[in-house]
Amino acid sequence: MDQRAIEFILRITSEGLLMIVVVCGPPILLSMIVGLSVSLFQAVTQIQEATLTFVPKMLIIFATLAALGPWLGAALLRFTAMCFTEFPKLLY
């Protein structure tokens, strides 16, 4: 394999993994915070309803994706454009 190809594969892999963390991080982090607070509420009030955490988590995930959607979409678009512009350079 060509050295440029190996460098490209390593670059795409590292940037792809970073992109996964950037895109998935905020909704998962906020979902964990909401889940923890709902669990604390359930422990204090002794309400043992398993589905009680579902609706607040889904609402916060949808709100987070709606608020950060343009920024996350732009980051994914930049990553995709970089992949499509850099890959043909390896064929020469």
C-alpha cells in the first residue's frame, strides 16, 4: 500500500471517530442527565414506573437535535466533503 493511502485511512478513521463523539455526545449527555434527575425524583417519591423516564429523555433528545441540528449537519457535511475531495487524490 502507498504511504499516502495509509495516512488517508488513518486520518479518515480518527476524524470519523471524533465526528461520532461530536454528533452523538450532546444528546447522550443530556439524556443521561435527565435520566439521572428522573431516577432521583422516582427514588424520592417512591414512584416505580419504568416508562416514566422514556418521555423526558425523548423530548430532550429531540430538542437537542433540533437546536444543534444545523451545527451538527454542517460538521457532517464538512467531513463528507473532505472524504470526497481527498479520496480521488489517492488514485493518481
